[in-house]
Amino acid sequence: MQSLDSLKQKLFLNRKKLSLKTLFLIISGVMVLLLLFFWKIQILNYTFYLATSRRNILKKEVLFAPRGFIKDRKGNILAENLISFDLIVPRDTILKRKEARAIEEVRWLLGLTEEKVRQSLTKKNFGTYFLVAEDIPFPRANYFFANRKAFTSIELKVKPKRLYPYKTTGSNPLGYIGAVTEEDIRKASPERPLAPEEFIGKAGLEKYYDDLLQGRNGKRVVLVDSVGIVQRVLEVDPPTQGASLNLSLDIELQSEIEALLTENQQTGSVVVMNPKNGEVLSLVSTTLFDPNLFASYFTPQQWESLIGDPSKPLINKAISGLYSPGSIFKLVIALGGLENGVTDDERTVFCSGSKEIYNTTFRCWNPAGHGTVNLYTAIEQSCNIYFYTLGKSMEIDLIEKSAKALGLGSKTGIDLAGEKSGLVPSREWKRKAYNLDWFAGETISVAIGQGPLLVTPVQIAQMISILANRGAAPPIHLLKYSEKEGKTYYPDLTPRSVPFHRENIDKVVEGMWLVVNGPLGTARAAQIPGRDICGKTGTVQVVGRETLQQKVKDKSAQRWTTHAWFTGFAPKQDPEVVVVVMLEHSGSGGGNAAPVAKKIFELYFSRYHAKTP
């Protein structure tokens, strides 16, 4: 019995020893694993975890470069920058389930409702943070920084914001900036990468010279505490401001011309430039907008409202509006005919008010006719019959050659984004466009600036500058020079020559002088005693005469009214200013555009020639 009890006791002790041994082995194994894990973290992965820990306390910030200033020819600032404060919620705040705290802080700082704050949290996601509100008022920003420790879930981000002091004035040539897209970021130069929250040039000068205006972003590395408050600045690479642009534009003249068209409820465009050097003094399109709107993020509703506006405010009609030139094109026919020996200044044509050509009756604008006219009186009175006859003799391909030599049918190269080429028809063009042959009768309409012929107002300004200069074509431009870090950049202003002889241009110019100053000139309404203005009017049919007569009774007849052109320069000798006026649906060139041009000439001379001639 004792031996059995002794055996049981021994078995119990053996089991207990085994359990303790097993427990010891398990504990030893766990300790070894822990030691191996710590060794892996502290030795093998030391670099990784050190960098990770540093990222928790080191914060990199992009310091956005202010865009360069834009100034007019007299130093008036047209585009500058303000310091702006954006309220953001870091992504970590949301991940750490501190959204309720962030909402409360936003409400506390800005006085918004909870619903409004929650909506704003989805406004713009930049990956590392959510943009909640832009342009925080300075008193609110000052309160935030004075009580920084109370705001643990939100931040204020400082950045430059574009400001256009003249608002709508000059908006079309200036253009606007806008938020970058994913495509913009992809296309950006490696030397100048774009951040998702940046704004870049999207239209006008802002887009054309965006590379100059952008500048170079900087960066800042700071040490922050557990609530994100900066404790120390460790590294600063300051941004470099973009180059400034000094323009040929006269913003006061621009404002006066815009007001002139607006007061008379006229739509269209005006170009005023110096023919000697191609400097644009004023480039007006009545589709005005406030570029300040684009310096912040649009809501989809705001953007759709803007692009859905029937007045098309974002279209610069001076460079992208396409119109038939009407009788202005008769200058091309006259010069092309003289240059190619098809006519001379002594040849006469009898105008009875109509003429049968290719079994079709073509009419002059004057039903009574102009009688016998030569080159000079045909230009003076804008006789259709004379130019029908001359156009028939030239044929379409010679007309195309003459027009393109004067810059029509191609971009002028003006330093603005969005310029269109226009169209000068030819046999080859019609074959490519419609796979049809050109009909001789189509040439007759083109000879007086109708048909498929399309030009922009800035192309007409270029053409008239060539005539004013008696053959030289300086590049049309708005930039006089740019400045950056003490260096000055000047655009290439080398003029190109055109294949026309001076004596032929002089003959056309003589006809233009008669248009304004002759006894039967169509633009006598543009005459200013002592200013020796040369010009040409144009009246462009939008629909045929019969259709127009039917539409007159319609309440919307205004949209069928003819477009009105005037273009000219002054003085006749040694000219210094070119004026182009294009008024949509405004009536006749002589009756409507010429009086507007006269006022513009007067504005120019009052500013640049204060003394009475």
C-alpha cells in the first residue's frame, strides 16, 4: 500500500516538473522571440523606423511662389498678389477620428453651421488635407494664430492670391488663372513641377506668358509638436517670384473705349495699335468678365453659369471672333490688282447700280449707281460694281495670294492665347474641304468681302498697319519687356516685308484718305479736322437681302442686322495709330462704326497729343 502511494507521489512530482519545464521553455521561447523582434526593429530596420519617427515630427511645406506683376505702359498695376489664408483639415485628423473636433473648431472660428462645415469638407481633397474655406478674413486669421494651441484639428495655409485691381477692365487681354488639372501636372516641366493646389495661367497674357509669370516654388521643413504647432524651423528654401510683365497696353484708354461701347450698348471689338512698332494700346472685346472670380475655386454651378452665359464672356472677339470683312476687303482686291498688273489707277468702270456677271445679277449697295469710277473713287465710295469687275479679272487664287500676303487667313502671332486663323478660300481649299470645284461666280462675292471669307479684327489691324507703314509688318504684341532678378527680356520685334511696291500701296492709301476726307467718302463721320485720317468702312450681311426683309418684322430682327466695320490710321504721312472697330449687328460701317472710330481717335489724340493740331 505504501509502495503504491509512493509511486503515485513520484508520478505527481514528475508531472509537476514536466509542467514547470514546459512553462519555462515557453517563456524562454517568447523571450527569444521578443529579443529577435526588438533586434529586428532596432538593428535591421533601424533606418526605416528612424525615418518614420522623424516624419511624425518633421513637416515639409511648399512655399508657393507669387506670380509676377503685370503693368501697363504707364506703370499701372493690372495684376498683383495678396496674402491669402486657406482653412484646411489635415487628412490625419479624419483618420484619427477627430472629425467632430475639427467641425467644432471650424464652427468656432468661422461661425458656420455644422451642415455647412460638413459640405465644405468635401470641397477639395488634396490628399494630405481637405480645403474647407478660402480667403479667411484677416481678423479671423489673426485670432487663429493668437490662440493656436486651442485649434488642434485644423490649420491655416498661407499662399499668394492673384488680384486684378481693375476688375473687368482689360480682362480679355489679361486673361485669368485657374486651378491646375491632372493633365497640367502631367505636362509640367520636370524643372518646374506643379503642386495639386497651384493656380496657373488659363487664358490671355496669363496663359501665354505663364512660364515667365510662374516663378519657382520654395519649401520649408519645420519641427512640430503632437498637436501640430511649429516648434522650430529647420530648413527654408524661399520661393522666387515670377517675372513681371510691362505691357504696351494703356489701361486708361482701354477703360474709356470699353465704356464707350458699353454706354451705347454695342457689342463687338476694338483694336488700337502703333503701326510703327506693333504695340497694342487697346484691345477691347465687349465680352467682359471679372478675372478675380478665377483666382479661387469655382463651384460647378458657378462655372456652368459662366460658360452658359449667351454673351460668351470668355471669348476674346478681337482675336478669336471670325467675321466676313465686307468692303474692307476691297483694299486687298485693289492692291492685289495693282501689284499683279490686272488694273491700274486710270482704268474706269461704269456703275449703274447692278451688273450681269455669269448670268447672275450682282447689285451695288447704292441702287442708283456711282457712275464712272476709277480706283480712287471706287475705294472712296466703296463701289461694289468696280470690285466685282476687278475680282472677276483676278480670279480666286490671285485674290487668295494677295490676301495671305497681307496676313489674312493665318494667325498674326499676337502674344495672346486663343487666337484663330480665319479663312481665305481658294480652289484647293474647296477641294479639300468639300471635294468640290470652285465656281467662278463664287469669286464675285469674295471680291467684296463676303462668301466663305473670314477674318479676325486683329488680322485687319495687321493688314492696315502694313498699308500705313507702306509695306513693313512689325509683329503685333502687348509685351514691351519683362523683368526678373535684375534681367530684362525684350520680345523679337523684327518686322517682315511684304511683296507689294510702295507706289501701289500709296495709291490704295490715297483712296483710303478719300474715304474719310473726300466729298463722297463713306466714312466722313470719322473725319477730324487737322488729323488727316485714312480709313475704310465695311457693312457685312448676316443673311441675304430678301431674308433680311422678312426678318425685319420679327421681334428678334436685331440679330439679323448687318455687322459694321471701320478701320483706318492717322496721320496719312508718318502714321502713329491704327484703329479697328467691329460692331456686331449694328448697321452700316459708315453710319455706325465710323462715328465710334472718330471718338476713339479723339480719345487717342487727347491722351497723346494734348495740343490742338
